[in-house]
Amino acid sequence: MSARIITVPNLLTVFRMVLIPVFASLLFYQKFGLALAVFIVAGVTDGLDGLLARRFNQKSQLGTILDPIADKLLLVTAFVVLSMRSVFPQPLPSHLPVPFWVTVAVISRDVFILVGAAAINIVTGFRGFRPSMLGKINTTVQIVAIGLIIFAASVPYGTGYYLPTVYATVFGFSVLSGAHYVFFVSKLVNEDRSTLNKT
């Protein structure tokens, strides 16, 4: 793991973070087509930075910290802004804005994991946290959901048929992946202790 700061993957991650206020502003001013385009660009940079880091051996300590932060900032910002009634044209399209309980579930899961990780680190000194497979699926579900919600805002026809399913899926994966992470981290901590005991 390199300690380098200026690498192409890190620059792409920073660029993705710079896109967040642009994305939020486009949503606020109801430029949904442009907002969706910016969101797609952010998603492409997310895939590229990981690919380049592996391909050219440019994994760095800073990148492992910044990359998930950039992802969470983008997704949380999207859910918060899309929960605002003023973002959407009047009369409101069916099942928009995003229900408050969906946004609360998304944010609460991340806060729960962050606080839990900080507490475990303070008590045990464990630092080997990594995303679980269910956590990665949850992130993918949220990315697809944001894309569908923005599409629904720009093409507000038939939203009643698929948006409720989108909301229920996001909520379910947020709760399930948050609960699962408790057991996942417990396993990581136990494995770390076993390794230390053997040495």
C-alpha cells in the first residue's frame, strides 16, 4: 500500500467529490437530465479509480479513505436533496419526493457503521475494517435507485408502478446490510485476534 497522495485514482476520487455540489445544484434547479449525466460521470470515475489503482499498482492509503467517503457523500447528498419537495415541479409527480423514512434509513445505517467502527477502534485498536459483500450490494442498489429516481423526475409517467418497489428495496438493504455488518466486523476482529495469538 503506497503512501503517495498524487495518483490518478486519487485525482479521480477528488474530482468525484468536486462533482457533488454541482450535482446537488442541478437537482435543486430541476435540471434533471444534466444531474443524471453528472451522476453517471461520477459513477464512471468511481469504477475507473479502482480499476486504475489495481491495474497500475497505484493503491494508496489516502485512496482507501477517500474513495468510500466520496461514495457516501454523493449518495447521502442525493437522497437528502431528492427528499425535498421544492426540488420537483408542481404538481408533484406520483411518489416523489423520496419518502423521509428512506433517507433516514440510508443515513442512519452509515452513521451506525461509522460510530461502531470508531468505538471498536478505540476499545480494541482494530483498524482492519473493510466493506462486506452485502455492503457492496447495498451501495449498488442505492446507485441504481438514485438513477431511477432522477429518471422518474425527468419522465414523471408511471412512477407509481416502480418507485414504491425502489424505496422498499433501498430501505430493506439499508437495514439488512447495517445489521449484517455487526456480525461481519465481529468475524474480522476475531480473525485478527487469532492471527495475533498465533504470532
